[in-house]
Amino acid sequence: MCPECASEFTYEMGDLLVCSLCAHEWSPGAGGSDGDSEFGLPEVSVIKDSVGKPLADGDTVTIVKTLKVKGNPSDIKVGTKVRNIRLVYGSGDHDIDCKVDGFGPMMLKSSVVKKV
């Protein structure tokens, strides 16, 4: 049943359900038959660091594991501070976009950082 017009004439298109009367699209697992959120926007998952603290854009984090960098002879050492991170959703495992001093811009996994 469509959450917008309450029509029972819906069909599947990939991972979405689509109403044939009003053309509203929604995900079947997000909130049941009531739709997604109050404004029809999908819910965004919370990205957490290695110890479970939620991360936000602009946070400062430290590296908790030595990271090998492809094409660079040196590694990123444990305890390296990374400032002003930006969270990226939907890009696989690497969900932090940042600049690491001495290495330049790169993407990191949230499982190898800890919020300061």
C-alpha cells in the first residue's frame, strides 16, 4: 500500500516499491507502510569509530592501527592525528574523507580511527 495516496496498485522496481497511481517511490524495509521519515527522506545511518563513538563532520580523530599506504614507502603510524574529517555515505567501507599530514588526501575506514 502506497504511503502517499493509500493505493494498493504498487510494483517493485529494483530495491524500491513504486505506486502506479502517484509514482511515489519508497523502500519496503524503511518504516513499514508508513514511509521513510516525516518528510519522505531516507534515514541516514550513524558512522561510529573503533570504540563505538558516533562521528560527525569536522571531528578530529587519531589512527589506532598502523596503515600501509599504497605507493608510499612510509606508513601512517598509530597515534597520527587527523583533523577536520568529512563523512561520506555509500562509498563502501571507506566512509571518512580527510587529509593526513605528510600523505595528502585519502579515504579511511571508521574502524581504524578513534575520536579525540
